[in-house]
Amino acid sequence: MISIFVPIRKGSKRVKNKNIKRFNKYKLGLTELKILQLKRLKEKVVKKKFFNHDFEFIVSTDILSVKNVCKKFKWIKIHNRKPSLSGDNSLQKLIDIVPEICSGKYILWTHVTSPFFSSNSYINFLKTFFNNKKQKKIQSAFSANLIGKFVYCKKKGWISHDSKKIKWPRTQDLKPLFSMNSAAIISEREVYINKKDRLCKSPLPILSNLKEGFDVDNNKDFENVSNKKKIPI
């Protein structure tokens, strides 16, 4: 079984009520859009029997309006998120109990703040993960953006290239560095139990295009999404 896990909590310091703030036709904003995308994903994987796995969809939330909407969809399991799991520094506590919440052999953690990561994006992500799993025996993967630029660290110096060999290499010759965009994170259940983490030691970065990996983090980001007339489901 593959568990699709969606944490949605109250509070947002940069965008007030970011997860449920209305935009366009979506009364419950990003949350409503993500539920529609997951509903489409469910329809596709059931119809075509992708991956030879059953799916479960779990929303972990402390927001009453989100719970009430989720109750309308019998295929969504609701985890009543406690205040101790909803603070700014409570992520590790939530990670620790995810194996108790999710039943799947694989757990795919996703966020409502990735509005352009559609049902097709999830399917492509899962296909890439399972195809690579057969070949490389990987345990984890995350959606990523490729950093094709010079990257510098004050303590370590240039980490995008070996400046002792070539001071200024061509950008296409830089080391492949990846940034996690948090649209999708998948791991075997055993990683959560044994490593107490969402990813194993050597996860696979799965590239998504910049639009798919777009994350709503501030008011400008939210306005960007709000101005889109059509968002892929």
C-alpha cells in the first residue's frame, strides 16, 4: 500500500491562514485545490491499477473547516492533529508518529502549498521512484529543482565546483546540486521507523519543472497562484 500523507495546520506567519485562504473559485483555497488533485490521482491509479499497490489518503489537521470538508470524501482518513504536533518546531514529533498514522509500505508526504503539482505530477514522480527502485534499490526520493549556478558556503567555500582545479568552469560543468521543493517526499515505511526521518541517507532527487515545484511561501507567491485562471488538476 502507498499512503499519501498531507499535513495541514493552523497558523502562518507570512501569509495569514495560507492553507485555507480563499482564491478564485476555491473557497478553502490551497487545501480545496489539493483535495481535487488527490481525488483525480485516486481516480487514475484505481482505474489503471498503477504500481500494483492500493492507496490510502490521510489528512493530518487541526483546522475544523478542513476536517468538515474532508468528511465529505469517504476515501480521506482524518488524523486529528494535536496542538503539540502543530507548533513551529513540531515537525520531528509529527515525523515520529507518521508510521502510526499511515498503513502503507511506502509513505508519500506532500503539501497543499504545492498547487501546481498535479495528479499527473504525482504519477510521474511515483513512476520514476519505482523504476529507479528496481535498478538502484533506493528507499527514498524527493521532488527537486536542479541548481545550475555557482554555490558558495562561508565555511566550505565553493561547493558547486573544485576551484583548485578550475576557478570558473562552465555552468554546465558544475556539480549537480539539488534543492528540495517539498512537493513530494516518498520513503519506505521502515525509514520512518528506523531512521526517525522522512528520507534515507542517500535519497534520489527526482527533478520537477520549476512550475510544478513552486511552493507558496509568502504573499507574493500567493498572489501568483491567485492570478492563475487555470491550475492543472
